[in-house]
Amino acid sequence: MSIAIAPPAPARSKFPTKPTAAPKMISKVDTRQVAQPLKVRLKRHPRVTLSQAMPRPAKVQRHWSMIDGSWDYSEEVTTRTPPITTVDKLPDPTNWGKSLALSIVETLTGQRYPTQLERWITPDLYEAIERRVNLAERLDGPAHRSPRAQLLSSRTCRVNEQVAETVHILTQGERVHAVSIRLEARRRQWMATALEII
């Protein structure tokens, strides 16, 4: 009679042990069917400074372009002005007025110096034009280059042998001006005593 002897039981550890997980089965997966990660390219915008982002105000020559005005310093012919009995001794008032109208418009727009008009207009009218030019320069700064004024038409009305009134239509770029000048005979030449520009 044989006696079966059981194997000794394994010694128990004082510390608990974690149960071992069953090994995972790795299956063969077709890599072609796996979704590939999307490649997204971020478009970088150019850097914009504050001065570029804010709209710049347009350069507007407000006071230089506002040449409308009316000045009248005409007076009756006095004894200190030698009377002229014949018209032949005076130059053509139409051509005289044309040149004067162009010069006045160019002066008021900052293309000429007011001193160039001093010989052809009365002192009061010269001071009025000079004040307008100085005011525009003080408020807007030096005038920028502008298109040259061009004459379209002229009309002359002879009041008498010593007084003539001329009207001239001029263009300067996109602007159209009407210039009315009163000419009076002074020292055997025409002198502007009244001016109106619209």
C-alpha cells in the first residue's frame, strides 16, 4: 500500500501581489486602412502696423482751394489822376484783364508770390490778397504744386474811357473759376480796383 504525498504549498508573501493580466493578442491590421493625421498649414498674415491699419486722411488743401472772394476798392476818378481823353493811349483791357486774372488765381492758390501783383492792383486790394495768402499758408502750410490755370473765355464791358470791367472763365485742374475785375486808368495803365472770384 502506497501513500501519496502532496507537494508543499507555496509560501505566501507578506505583500499583496497584483494579478497578472492576460497577454493581449496583437492582430495584424492593414496600415492602409488606418486614417492618416491631417496636415493643416496655418497661413500667416503679414504684420500690419497701427499706422498701416488706420486710414490716412487725404491731403486736402482746404484753404488754398477756397479762393472765392469779393473786394471792391473802386472810387471815382479824382483830380490827382490825370484824365485820359483818348482810348488809344491805354492798352487793350481784355488782354490786360486776362493776364491779371491768371496771375491772381495762381497767387491765391500759392503758385505765385503776392508781390508780383503789387504794380497792377491798388494797395487796398493788394493787402486783402496778401492777407488771404498768409492765412492759407498759416493754416494749411506751404501750397502743393497744382495744375496751371488755363483761360477759357473773356468778356469786356467799357463803362467809359477810363473804366472797364472784365469777366474771365478759368480752369485749374477739375475746378472752374469765374473772375471779375474792374479796371481803372491810373498813370496811363490799367489798375485793378475791384475783384470778385466765384
